[in-house]
Amino acid sequence: MTYRDRILSTLRGEESDRLVYTPRLDLWYNANSAAGTLPARHSGRSPDEIARAEGWALHKVAPDFLNVRKPEETLHRAVGLYSLKEMVFSFELPGEVEVEVVQEGDQTRITYHTPRGAVTTASTFSAEMRRSGTSLSWISEHALKGPEDYPALAYLFENINLRPTGDDFLSWSEDIGPDGVACAMVGLAASPMHHIQREFLDATDFYYHYHDNQKELRALAESLEPYYEQALRLTLDSPAQVILWGANYDDMITYPAYFQKEILPWLQKASSAFKARGKIMLCHCDGENQGLLELIAASGIHAAEAICPHPMTKVPLEEYYRHWGDKLTIWGGVPSNLLLADSADEEEFEAYLNHLFQAVAPGHRFIVSIADCVPPQAVFERLVRLGERVEKEGRLPLEAGAFRPLPGDTGKAPEGRQEKPPPPPEEALAAVHQEVLRGRGPELTRLVQELLDQGFEASDILKKGMLSAMETIGQRFITGDVFIPEVLLSARALNQALVVLEPHLTSRDQEADGRVLIGTVFGDVHDIGKNIVTTMLKGVGFKVIDLGINVLAEKFVQEVVARKPHILGLSALLTTTMPQMRTVIEALEEAGLRSRIKIMVGGAPVNDRFAREIGADGYAPNAGLAVELAKKWFSS
Ligand code: B1M
């Protein structure tokens, strides 16, 4: 069997003779070829040549976003329109739409003038992002600023035309030959509403629009349906056998109730249409899937690609296999941080490999890969060793054996904590507490005003009513009983009511809590988690100064001098940007500022050990625990 045969039969759930190993090399390759640090034996080679020389199958699921046929093809990505050789259709904007493009340094601003108004987007792709291997630009200005932008976007998508481009896809597919399987990308969003969430809005703003403008947002989603229907039809009629439909599901961002309502129906519709034509559909499921296991299983997709298990996320590999092994193919299985010398030593890496072969026994419906991709500083010899072990031990069925947990690991996701009951409030304060929990800003503001009029102490309303509710929300977030939208809506309600409360608070009440300076480190544009941490810290009374994303060490130092925070919070989601946290701490030491502040680090790849190694004072795995740690520091 060729690699192509094995991948196809594994995806279809048919018998195969061996496990296939397909490390995704693009990020690693882009960063190391730019820095001139490719392994000497692979110098001058392309990623495919490297994989072939090592005897690995080619990973052809995620498109090569950087390698476009014409520069113009990247222009409309900020509204979620892609044109790539890995696609089987391209798009034509409606003739009445005038497109204005302005290039300002690393930033591209585009305005779409439509008969129903204009919308503007801006995206950035910096030299630093290129050096770090990133292949997608960062959207610095989203298309949807307010409901006034809905009609223009609706017009754009209602009138867009798609046409087939199967020939380019076929020639790309021929280049891959028997060494892999060409996967055709339909889009990174899985449904019209997911498209709006991913592409048109800032990740946190989406939840406000979703709550406040349900009717308008739903109408906009309906306007996107013709685009999705055309994309489905053209892909069904195309030569592609394997299709990538949707990416980056995560049980915080696409929380279960939302996934079920807005994403699942489209996955089910598309997967059954593809099945009926003998095609295979997969999704790039690189996020935290703990709360989505059953829903993804119910989606009808053939495979979940980029599966990144515990210890990088909460779900252990054996749990994935137990839930999904008879329903869909798991592609991935090796969390990328195990390839990094800083995150895992040789013994831990070997222990994980021993564990892997047992966790997926008997090995059907499993394709070995690094999830979501090989990081730039990966120890290349570990990649090679994994390949050798797959070669040596990968004959199917794998020898089943007693499953061995990782050293020090119970194999179970961390237990949630018990929620603390709110302090027994008087009835009126209990009502305040409830309105914060419900996230009802106008009702809360009215109630706070009434209580002030009745002579209630402003500080009681704040502390016993509002802040205690945010603590409850924080605890519920830790235990997984509420998701991001609830936290954001509660925090927004609290901030709205603070407008009437603040003039009545004494300066002591207002200055009672600490100042936190927070930011995502240089080279990293992930901000959803940092924003949640910020919101929750503000919710319990901290003054938070958010420096945003991609923040240089020098900027952190300047701001520590200027703002005199008690706590500095650093967030990083990439293993490539984790070392920036050390750089910030060293810069603070050099500036003689280190002893003045407590430093907290967090973000998916960060762990306690790393925090200690770089000299941070603490690490928090989630926003609720970040609040607990900040409070502990501040009260000690
Ligand atoms: Co990216 N991405 N991404 N991504 N992305 C990850 C992080 C990744 C882990 C996926 C994977 O491998 N499974 C992977 C990193 C691998 C690694 O290095 N170890 C990855 C990659 C590779 C990339 C790109 C390089 C992809 C590419 O270009 N080929 C690129 C990088 C761009 C760059 O930064 N230069 C990229 C881009 C993107 C999008 C733009 C598409 C999008 C980000 C949108 C945005 O942030 N505005 C995105 C997303 C959404 C993800 C996943 C799927 C979800 C991240 C998220 O927001 N989770 C992610 C998968 C994963 O994390 N497993 C992935 C929800 C959020 C609430 O959780 O951020 O963990 P989290 O925050 C938690 C805690 O960590 C903690 O509290 C939060 C709330 O409880 N926390 C702190 C966070 N910061 C804290 C600070 C604290 C304390 C606690 O103290 C100060």
C-alpha cells in the first residue's frame, strides 16, 4: 500500500496494514528556512523533499497560505474569502462592489463600497510574524464594527459568485502523488454563523453581537448561506476526494450550546452530502475539545485532524480513542510541545511515545501527526525518532496492552473545584447579585440606582452584590458550568452599572484593589484567553491596563515604570513565543524593576514548571485561577 492508500483507507475506517506518520512541517520549515537553521542534511530542500527524504508521508490538510499564485489572492482574507491552489473554487465579487486597497507598512486596509454601504478591514503581516513561521495575517480591524455594517456584508455575500477551479487542484494533487492525500479546503469556518464569528468580528465582540443583535445577526448569517451552498455544490462536483470543512473548534470559543446550534447542522449536512458522493470530510479540530467530544462524534465527519491531546489540552489520547475510535478517524495525537527541549525532556518524550502506542491500540482509525504542527524550535531528532518508532511498531493491529498512564498523570482531566457559595446577602443585594449573574446591564443599572436612592451603601452594593457575583461566575467558569459569553456579559453588565455607582464610591473603595498590567507577548496575536483574564480581573475589582497583543519586552518595561502595577500578566499561546516571557522578565531585572512586581504567566502551552524556570512568580491555567492567584498575592 502507498501512503496515499493507507491514509484514504484509514480515513474511511477501512482496514490498513500500518500506521501512517505525517508530521505537518510548514510552520517549522518557514521559521527555520528564514533563519537559516534547517538541519544541515536538509539545507536547500523544500518541506516535501525533507519529508520524502526522511520517509514520512506528506501532510496536505492545512493549505499553504503563504504560497499563493498571485499576491491579489490574499486580499480578501479578512472577510473569510480565500483563493488557493488547495481549493476547488474561486470567487468573484459582485460587479457593483468597488474595492479600495491602501497599503500602510505591514498593514493592508481594504474598503468594500457596496450599494448598501461600505465596510473596512485591516490586516497585518509583519516581518516578525513571517520569521516566526506564521502563515496567516492578523486582522487588526474587523469588518463588523456595528449593526450598520451588516447590510454591506450581506450584500457582498448574497451576490458573490463562485466558479470551479478543479484543474489547479488536480495538478497540485498530482505533485503529491502516492506520498500523501491532497485535501481541498472549503473554508476555515464551518457554517455561516461560524464565518461571522471567525472572520467578521473580534473574538470577544462576537459574543456581544450574538447576544444583543440576534435578529440582525441571524439575517446576516442567512445572507451567507448562498455562498456556503455554492461552495458545497462545487466541492461535491469537484475532483477532490478529501475535504477540509472548518477549523479551530474549541469548547470555550465555540462552546457546546453554540456548536450544537450554529455549527453542527452544517457539519451534518455537508458530511452526509460528501458521504453520498463517496467523499471524505474532515475538520481541523486543534482546540480544546473536552466539551465537544459528543457533538463532534455526532457531526458525521470522517476525521478530526490536528487532535492535540493532554498534556497540552484536557483530553487524554485514550479518551479520544475511546469516544471516537469506532466513529471517526483521529489524525494527530502528539502535542507539539513534546518536541521542545524546554517543555519536555527526553524521558518524558519517550514516555509519551510508549503511552501513544498503547492508548490507540489496536490502531485503526488513527493517523500519527504532531498537533497542530511541528513548532519552529522542535528537536528534529525527536521527529525522526517518532518516525522510526512508527516504522518499527506501527504494523496493524497494534499489540493491545495494559494502558500505561504518563508518569505523575492520572490520565484524567483536572477535577473542577467546588463552587463557593456566595456570602449570605440581604435580599436587595441578592437581587443585584442575580442581575450580574444574568448579565442584564440595563436591569442591573436600574436596580443599583434604586438601591442608592433607598440609601444603601455604595460599597455594599459593589462588594456584596456585584463583585461577589463576579466571583461566583469565576468559580463557575473554573468548573466549566459557564462559558465565555456568560463571563463577558456579566462583566459588561457590571461595568454598565458602575457608571451610576462610581460617583458614590469613596476613593478608598475604588483604590482598594490592585493594578494589573497585562499583555500577549511579542510575536503572538492570540488574545481571547488574555481578554477573558482581563475581564474577570476587572470584574472582581482589579484595575487592569491591557497592552494588547504582540507586545515587546521594552514596552512592558516602559509601562511598568509608567503605571506602577502590582502585578504583571504575560500571556502566550505559542511555544515559539513562550521564550519572550523570559525575555520580559530579564528586561525587568536589567531595569531593576523585577522585585517591585509579581509576575503571572498563562496561556495554553505554558505550565507551572516553565513558569518556575523563567523566574515568574506564578502560573494560572485558566482565568478563574488567575483571579484567585492575583487575589492571593494582593491580600498577602
Ligand atoms: Co492558534 N494556535 N495559531 N490561532 N490557536 C493554538 C494556540 C495551537 C495550540 C493550536 C494547536 O497546536 N493545537 C497552536 C500553537 C502550537 C504551539 O505553539 N504550541 C496554534 C498555532 C500554531 C497558530 C498559528 C502559528 C497558525 C499558523 O499561522 N499556521 C497562528 C499564530 C499567529 C501568531 O500568533 N503569530 C495561529 C493563529 C490563530 C488564529 C488567529 C486563527 C486564532 C486566534 C484568534 C485570537 O486569539 N484572536 C487561533 C486560535 C483560536 C487557536 C486555538 C484553536 C484556540 C486558542 C483560544 O483562544 N482558546 C488554539 C488551540 C489551543 O489552545 N489548544 C490555537 C480559548 C481561550 C479562552 O483559551 O487562550 O488557552 P486560552 O486562555 C485560557 C488559559 O490559557 C488562561 O486563561 C484563559 C481563559 O481560561 N490564560 C491565562 C491565557 N492567558 C493567560 C494569562 C494569565 C493567566 C492565564 O496570566 C497573565
